[in-house]
Amino acid sequence: MKVCKVLMVWDDGAWCAKTDEEIGLTLESGSFDALIERVRSALPELLELNCGYTGQIQIVFETQRVDTMRAVG
């Protein structure tokens, strides 16, 4: 079983999903749930095309949120 880590980052009003360069996944969406479904759909295809892998996949989603704000004072 191949374990794939997907970093999900919220930044400037959108979610972005990225994997390492070997797999090459980069997707964006305004909805967290929609982005997860897009990752689940695209990841197996990318693994086959970019890595030649067709076995089972375990996806580990890591989330991160980046907020920019101004200090008061």
C-alpha cells in the first residue's frame, strides 16, 4: 500500500492541495469537501501516470490555515 501525504492549505479565500513533486498533484477549490473529492479522484490517475503505481493508496490529509492580519495599535 502506498501512503500519500496531501497538504491542504487555506490561504486568501481558497483551499489548495499539494503533494510532493514525484506525484505532482496541485489542485485548488473554494470548498474543503469539494477539494477532498477532487484529490480522491485525481490521485490514483497521477500515481499511475507519474509513478507507474496501480495498487492500494492511503491518503493522509494534513491541513494548514494561513491568516494575515494587521496588529492594532
